[in-house]
Amino acid sequence: MVRIGLWLPRHRHSTRYSGILARMKFDTYLITSDLQQMPALAAAIEAVGFDGIWTAETSHNPFLPLTLAAEHTQRISLGTAIAVAFARSPTTLAHIAWDLQRYSAGRFLLGLGTQVKAHVVLRYGMRWEKPVRQLRESIEAIHAVWASWRKGGTSLNYRGEFYTLRLMTPFFAEPPIDYPDPPVYISAVNEQMLRLAGSVCEGVHIHPFHSPRYLREYAWPHLRDGLRSAGRSRMNFTAVAAVFAIPTDGAKPASVYERSVREQLAFYMSTPAYRAIVDLHGWTATAERLSTMARQGEWQAMGDLIDDEMLDAFAVTGTWTALPGIVKQRYAGRLLDRIAYYLPYAPGEEDAGWAATLAGFKEGKSPP
């Protein structure tokens, strides 16, 4: 197989460390499904001070909102968290990412993930055999396409188990761009995907269902193994995650936020894909009980099984002003480089709270 060496770009939106500790970046995830709202929403997100926008692939395409966001912003980074890799060919992803990188003037971050087998096979009608291997090849093949475009649309020769790319001509090649290749991030929870992220990606999307202990004792050891195996540096690698946050002084009662978080945690604990996180904390029996309740459709009752210890492990609680300090201390030691609250941002709702939190993330550096 042809292996493509990955260029680690010094793009302006990476979290870089040169003897000093950089500020933790604070992003937001887009929830809106209305493309007509995107220009005003993206402009508002940049104006209030967020560092980046992430879109997810749920009921809508994740790339289209970012095209509009690129047009109506100038500073913030724009990324997918995540786009389903196996729903598209590597060449298709290469085209989309290259165009967005050009249009955004180098601000695009290509976040990819596998989804799960049932969705890939039954919803997208695509193959699912060796997801870790296939995702590795998809990333390598994307880089092979970009490398061919930088040579004028020649010399494409990638051969793998899942993808073989051997044809590229100047007519079908994208023109070269004046920016680095888009950084590639992948979502990762378990050992093999974490190692893959460290070995071939510029960043990783950590699932919102995580704890500092999971990051220290499970995620980062595997990420570092991947980095070491490829001779790569932590300095050029970015860890991103949404964080369950429970504001205690907003327009909405803290109890409403807390109940929502307990129900979300119960759902994730019931899901076998996240069992490594649960087992690490010794809550396997609770997770198994939650799985049984989920099969029986007892969704609201499931939240009652999330006790305060579990809540504290997976969520942060405090005033809008205090939350940034709590988050920075919680993830000290570069457990995370960029975070977002697992809450939708909407202009006109909790404006004072968001302003206080944004100010807190802009102040000073992250703790060592």
C-alpha cells in the first residue's frame, strides 16, 4: 500500500504551545436546521467572542451551514463534529474540504467519524467491515488527493483494502490553494480509534460523555501511543470536546438543566459503545440496568439512576461567571484544548450568562 506522509500545517487556528501555555478555546455547536438563519447566527457567534463553530451530521448536511458561516465571518474556525466518513468517498470529502478551506481563507477543520454499523449499512447503504482500518484509509486517501492537486492534478496513486485511487487529471483537479491542507480530526472513544487519531490526525473529538479520569487514565495514554508510533508531537495535536454544563444563575432554573443532563447521561451510560468509560468508574451494574430500561422505553425514569457522584464526574455546575474557571481547572494539564458547553447558543437567550462565560475564557491562560 502507498503510504502518504502527513504534513503537519502551522495553520492559524491550531492550539500551539511554544514555551507558554495557550488559552483554552471556547466554541459552540450549531443546532439550527434552517440555512436561512445561518448568516445572522454565524455573525452573532463571532461578534460575541466564540473561537469556533462546529456542526454535526444528524438530520441535516453538516457542510452547507459552514459555507454560509464562512461567508459571514472572518475570524472564527469552522468545523464538522462530525461528518460521517463512510457516507462519502475520500475524493468527495477531499473536494468539500478543499473548497471550504479556500472559501473560509484557511479556517476549516475537517472532523470525521464512523457513526455505527446500523446507520452506515441501513441508513446510508454503505459498507461496514473494519471501521478503524477503513477510516485510516479514508484519511490517507484524502491526503493523497490533496497532494495530487498541489502537483497540478497528477500522480494520484493510493492503493488500500477499501479504496484504490489511481486517476486524477488537471481537468478534474482542484486548483492549488494558498492555505495549508485542512486539519483532520476524528471522533474517538475506544482504544483503536484513539490510537488512530494520534497517529494520523491533527486532532480528536472527545465524546461529551467523558470525565477527567477517563481522559487521564484511558484516552490520553492511547492517544500518546498513536502519536509516538508516528513520531508526532503533542504540540501539533488538538483535543476538543463538548462539556455538560449546569448554570446555576440563569433565566432557566438550574434544576431544569440538571434534569436534562441526568437524562442525557443515563442514555449514554445505557449504550454499550461507551462501556469502557463506565467500567473505568466501576458503574457497570448501573449501566446494565440502564440498558434494560432503555430496551423497555423507560427513558425519563432512567435519569433517576444517575446519582450525584456520577453527575459530578461527567458535568460541571456553577454560575455562568464561575464555569470557565471550573472548566479550566478540571481539564488542567492540557486534557482538552478546545471546549464547548453541551448547550445551544441562541442570541437573545441567556445573553448575560453567555457574555460572562465568554469573558472568563478570554481571561488569562489555562492552568498548567
